[in-house]
Amino acid sequence: MIMNLRKRAKIVMFIVLVSFAGLMVLGWGADVTSQSGRIGRRKVKENVLAVAGKEKVTSQDYTAAYNRLASQIGEEQFKQLSDAERRELAAATWEEALGDAIWKLAIERERVTLGEEELSEIMMFTPPQELLQDSSWYTDGEFNYQFYWQMLADSNLTPQVQRFVEIYKAELSREVMRSKLRFDVTNGFRLTRNQLVEAQLRAGTKMVLEALFIYELPQVDSNVTRAELQAYYDKNIKYFEREKWWELRTLLFPIYPSSEDSSFLAERIEDAVAALAAGYDFDQIAMDFTQDSSRSVSRSIDLLDAVEYEALNPLAEGEVSEPYFDRGRWHLAKFVKRTTDSITYQEIYFPLEPSAGTRKAVLARIDEFRKRVRKENLDSLAAEYDASVRVGPYVRESKDVVMPRFPYTEAVKTYALASKVGGVSEPFPEVRGIYYVFATVDIAKQKIIPLDSTLEYVRDRVIREKAKSAQRDYAIQLRRKIEAGADFPSLVGMPHVSIDTLHFGSYFEAETRYGAEMAGACYALDVGQMAGPVKCDIGYGFFRCLKREFDPASELVPTAIQNEQTVILNALAEEIFPRKDVKDYRRADNYYGGG
């Protein structure tokens, strides 16, 4: 199809490339001058990180993508990136490098070509963004194309400038061929009249609805029998099947604060008390000493433990307690008021925090553990090093890793797929005061994760299914009341129920706020009609249409038509740029890396 389109359509590349100048991320002197050290690159031996189809993604491809994105950030901003932001940059770099490989495949498959003469012509009228932003290239307020053309034609350029021109030419060539393919795909379809009318209605119709929401899952019995676990497991057995899977053990190395850490904290608390005595504001002290505001607490006197009661009970309004240690942290409390049954107070708390030296000592223990575990028994060593051991996760190449409350699941998968039995990962970045290490204990084929190895996960799923079923039953009961004549306001006060009046300027606003299922139900209503119970992102809802009007001149109509085109374009793009065959060979340090 696309080959035929290319024969029929002449592409005006200069128009398509207007936006490309703004996308250039290679600096005039960023990656091609002596300032290359500013991004802290490291030279690495080229290795294959992934294969998309027949196209390889090498460490050099990754480095090039990283440098492009890092240069776009800017030198000063790059230096100030946090660890979390650097991990986000690494993840974005991976998508960039993988995207480059997939584009190459698509361009080759669709036979997109670009001659040297065509590229040179485009390059003449599309200067790099760095030159367009440099005032020295302007004469009488206009960009001096003569100077630019002379530079392109000069055979005696310095190596740095020559390198810059070569890089820019390669980037321009890549974007031109991508633009050609985008143009072909975009012009490969036309909206039908029905699609066009529906898009206009969605964008131009305003609605006012009365809504009743069942907004949370009800409490259900948390006791789960073995029979219920087995029934859920049997019904959803496909989720536990593994054609080839890596069985890991999760080892947790907690970072316990040392006595020196506690001593440092005691000094900080003394400084906070001194600041209070000097008359400084209580909440400002909280910000200065803990980087968090004080919190307001109202607790029943019956629920105060002995330490709290001893510290708070003697206080009068406005008085501040002595520092007291309770529930794993130090507290300062400012008394607010007392009733017969409760005490209200403001609180600053100082959690025990391990120092850099303490963390370094834990990492040294982990390093020693990893060296020994290759020759000794994993379980006995874990007990010796006081490391908790959990069964799992189970990693499958084509599935996600199920690891609740752990932010680095993609890197766990990366480690697992490249590991061998007996292998042990490097410690992952600290999560809530714990270093995670993973050991590969088995690589199996055509097995099923046994129920006993995933009981906690199945139990949580069974309880959640119970709650969802109870919420659905509750919604059906309300439907019967409404059908019997109860209006929405009369149901206020029932558990988990709230009412609201919704104003939507377009279907897209409803979809963005509450999801496609609810938006579709609402926009199918005429004035006076009701829908429900409808599943939406906050539970279930009932909706009655109070007002509906269509404005054909709405400024959203052109956008709606474009969005409709985008939906179809994305469906075509899934066929043209497949990701299902991508083989990922990255190690965990590649995932965090930047090189």
C-alpha cells in the first residue's frame, strides 16, 4: 500500500522539515568539540544490548542516543539531575536507541530512499538550529544563507566543524526518511463520513449530567480459605504458566542506623530544641530540620501509648514537649487542645537515618556475600549475613515481572534474562532503607508456578475480587432503588455514595477525566435519560443527562478530526513498527547507565 502511495504523492519535504530544526539536539560544539567531558561519558567496548528483527542495538547506539538527549538538557541542568532523574534519562535513552533500530527496519521494509542530491538540497534550506540561534550568522536581521552555503562547500573545514557537518547530515538524513514514511502512513487512509460525523459530535457536544458515584471498594472478609485460593489459582492458571522462566530469590539487606547515626540525630534534635527556645516558629523548625512541615494529630487518649501519654499529658495549650523516642523515631510535640476523650497536637518527627558510612558498610557486606555465595550454600549464607530471603520473583521473557512495591522491575528482568543458575545480581538502589539483591536458583521450561510459592499474591487477588464483586452487587441494589423512583439526592448518606453535577465541554474531556467506558455511556444519552451502573476509574456511576447541545463551530472539532486520524495512524504504526520480536540482552547496569 505504502509503495503505491509514494508513487502517487509528491512530498514537499521543506514543509515537513520545518519542525525538524527544533528537534536537533546535537550542539554546535557540544558532542563535536573538546567539551565532551561535560556529560561524563565513558568509553565502553561495543556489545549488543538488543536485537529488533535483524537490526542490532549496540552500546555505541545507546551512547549516541544518550548524548543526544543529554545535550538537549544543557550543561548546568545536567549536573543538577537527581538519581531518579538520571534513571528516567537512562530509560528515555533506551526507548530512543530502540526506536532508532525499529525505524531503520521500517524504512528498509517500506523501501524509503533518499538520494544524495535530494538530501543536499534539503540541507541547503534547513540550517541546524544552533546556527539559526547564533546572531553571528545573521545580516540585517536575516539569516545569511550565503555564509551557510559557503561553509557547506568549503573543503578546508577544521576537523571539529567537519565532524559537526557530518553528524548533522546524518541526523537530517534519518529524519527526512522518517518524515517520508510518516507522510506515506498519514496519507494512507481517509476518514469515512460516519467517522467524520462522530468525531465532530464528540468534540462539539456539551453536556450537563447529574452523577451518583460509588467511589470505593467496600470492606470484605479478609479471611480466605485454601479452597478459595485454589479456585482462583485454577481459574487463572494461565497467569502462572511458564514456558521458560527464571526462578529468583529476593534477598533483603536492611540498612540499620548505627550508634554514630543516632548520635548525630541527637545533636540535630538538640539544635531544634534550642531554636524553639529562641522563639522560632514551630512549623519553620520542622522545615529547617526535617525538610517536611509539622503534622497535625488528633488522637484518642485511650490510644496513646505510655511514652506518648507521659510526654503529652502534662502539657498546656501552646507548650512544647521534651524530645521523646517512640515507634522508631524521635518526636517533638506542640500541644494544641484537649477534650474529654482526645488530645490534639502538632508534631515534628525525626526518623533514624543511616549515614553514608553506614550504607557503605552494608554494601561492603553485600559484596563479601556475593563473592562467597558462588561457592557456598545460599540459604546458610543468607542466615549468616542476616539477610531475609523471599521466594521469587518468577521472570518470563515475554511477560512483566510481578513485584509489588519495587520500582526497578524492568532491571530485575534484565538481570534475570542474562543470568545463569547460581548467579547473583549487584545490589539495586536502596528502596525504603533496604538494598535488594537477586539470586538465580533455577531456569526451567514448561513449568507452572506452584500455588504455595505465590500464596500472598493470590490471597490479595481473591480479597480484591471479593471487594469488586461486593461493589458491583451494591451498585445493582442502588439501581433497583433508582428504578423504584428514588432520586439521586435521596441516596446521599448511604455508605460509599456521593453525588455531583458534571459539566463536559466535549467527549474528550469526559474521557480524560473518567475513562472511555463512562464517557461513551454519558454521550449516548439524550436529555432525561439515565445510564448505570457504569464502571469508571473511581468505581461505579449512575448518570442522568440534564442538558445536551451541539456547537458545530467548536474550536475542538478540527482537533477531534486529527485525533481520529491519529487513532487509525497508531493502529497502522503497530503493524509497521512491531516490538514483539525485540530481544533485550541488557544487564542491570545498562538500564541505569548512560553509556
